[in-house]
Amino acid sequence: MIGADAIRENLLRVQERIAHAAERAGRRAEDITLIGVSKTRPASDIRDAFEAGLVHFGENRVQEWEGKRGEIANLSARWHLIGHLQSNKAARAGSIVSISVDSVDDIALAEKLDRARAEFSPNEKTARPDRSAYRW
């Protein structure tokens, strides 16, 4: 556990760096999404970061996120799976409606996620790309 004060100070420093970089690039800092990597961090640190203003959190492993979910379920945060997702974990990842998978690296994995999402959330509409433009 890092501590709420240290987390708040670190978050402020990162937000300042983002603001300066955005200004140099002619962009607005509000258009940049900061995802705090919460892998290996306890749920208490995630809660402290959320209370400090961080909204987006990234986990590397489905099973690690599932282990924390009970303690942080009441946060109105946005959850992301980052890093490589093994195809054998696609069904588990796809069944978690409240999580964004940001690391899809092939069409077969995307299709597995899509099938799992449809199975666990049949009323949720998923975006289906028009594949006619693809040249295979």
C-alpha cells in the first residue's frame, strides 16, 4: 500500500506533465485519457487513486481484476484490460461487461470476445465492422 497522500501527489504530477505535453503538442489535456495501471496494486490503492480523481484503471490479467472486483465494485471507474490477452482468457474477459479490452491484436481474438460478450450480454449491441473493405 502506497498511501493516499503519495497517490494524490503522484497523480497531480502526472496530470501536470500531461498538461504541459498537450500544450506543446497543441492539444487539450482534457482530450487525453490517463489510464492508471493498477496491476499488482491492492484494492485500497485503487480506491485512493479514484478518490484522488483518477477514473480509468488498467489491469493486465483477467483473474487479478476478478480478485479485486468485489472490493472496488462500487466505484464508478472505467476498467481496461491492457497488455496481451491470451485467447484462452477471451471468454472470461468478454463476460465482464464493465471492462474495455484495449489490446486486441488479431481478428480471432476479437471474434472470441464478441461471442462471449453476446453470450453474457445478449441485449448489448456490439459494433460490427463492415469487413467488405478488408483485403485478406
